[in-house]
Amino acid sequence: MYDLGDIVEMKKPHACQANRWEIIRMGADIKIKCTNCGHIVMMTRRDFEKKMKKILEKN
């Protein structure tokens, strides 16, 4: 299971070609930040679980 501060890989890469995201907020919504360009995306937990591929680093 994922937790705050974990680095995850999503199914589709970001526009900057990176595919490493850090989880920076958890709750009903999940906020993730691109580790390459710093872009922040917020999505529902349900969408996040569908779009997440795997956990790369546990914090």
C-alpha cells in the first residue's frame, strides 16, 4: 500500500517525460508532485488507484 512521501510510477508519463511522482497529500483526494518539473496534480483516491502502476520507493 502507498503512503505519504512515497515515490510512485503512473501508467502514463508526464508531459516532461518523467514518470516519478511523490505523494504529498492523502485523504479523500490524493495530491502528487512530479519529481522532475515539480508540477502538482490532485485527483480522487479512486482515480489515483486506477492510474498508479507501482510504488518505486517507500518513505
